Amino acid sequence: MTSELERIKILEGKISHVIDYINKLMSENEKLKQQMRELKTERKKFEEKAKQASRLDESLQNYEKERELIKGKIEAIIGQIDQLGI
């Protein structure tokens, strides 16, 4: 009978360890889920920043083209003025 009680106590101890381990895993799982939510939020922010950077780069390229066009027109006007001898 003592042997059976000892075996039951051992089983109870093992079950207690399993429950503690499961609780630990559940806690870690919840932390990982929270980290995943945070990372998804960060990813969305970075994606939006990347889109914004792409739009800014496109605007910069357009301004560069306009600048070159204006520069060409100014040089043409200066050339015409030089031909007039003014």
C-alpha cells in the first residue's frame, strides 16, 4: 500500500511538473504572439516608409528632369541674347 501511495505521489509530482511546463509554454506563447503583433505593426510602418521614400524618389527624379529642362531653356535664351550682341 505504501508503494502505491508513493507511486501516486510520484505521479502527482510528474503531473505537477507537466502542468508547470504547460503554463510556462502558454506564457511564452502569449509573449511570442505579442511580439509577432508588434513586429507586424513595425513591418507596416516600414512598408509605409518605403512607399513614401519611393514617392519622394519619384518626385526628386521629376524635379531633376524639370531642372534640366529649365537649364536647357535658359541656356537657349542666353544663346539668343548673345546672338543679339546685347
